[in-house]
Amino acid sequence: MPIPVAVVASDIGTGVRLASLIPTDAFTVAQRTPTSVPAELPGLFIIALPALNTPEEELIERLRADETTAGIPIVIASALPMVHLQSVPYASDWTIAIVEEPVRAEVLAETIKFLLNPDA
């Protein structure tokens, strides 16, 4: 059964690009904006983070603060310097991984595999 994935991006082009990198044989992909989180929660979020203090970062913080969504894995796709990303409070969360933009399909696939099967 395919795992539902929500690709979250304010920029539609970025969302389309990230969604196109996800293998459709194992996942169903829905594109969202930071303010349109689905009522039926996905098994994984991929969030394009263009900068800190953005609606995307607020979404990450809300997802981690809510016990219902706190354990859902998140892949953050960002071109921000890693030193900035590692300084945010949620960076040490084991259910969050950061991939560098521009995202390569094989890196995203390996990151998703790790987050969904950490013992594999």
C-alpha cells in the first residue's frame, strides 16, 4: 500500500519539482501550502524551507508541538546554510532530516527510506 506524502511549499514550482522526485510506486503525493495541511495526515512531510521565520518554519514548529503530528517524519529541503539549519530547535529531532537544494532524486529517496525505516 502506498505511503501518503505531503509536499509543502509556498512556491508552486518548488512543490511540483519536489513532488516529481518522489517514486510513485511506493508513495501517493499531495501538494500543499504551509496553511493547507490535510485533515487526513500523511505518513511523511516534505517541506521546502526557503528561509527561517517563514510559514514553512511555523508549520514545522506546529507539527512538532502537536502530539498528534510530533512523530510524523519530515524532510526539510533547503538551500539555507547548514549552520543556520542546525541551530533551530527542531534540528535535533530524530524524525527530521535535511536535504540540500537543489535536491537530487537519489538523495531524497535515501533520506525518505532512512526516516521511514530507521532500523533497515
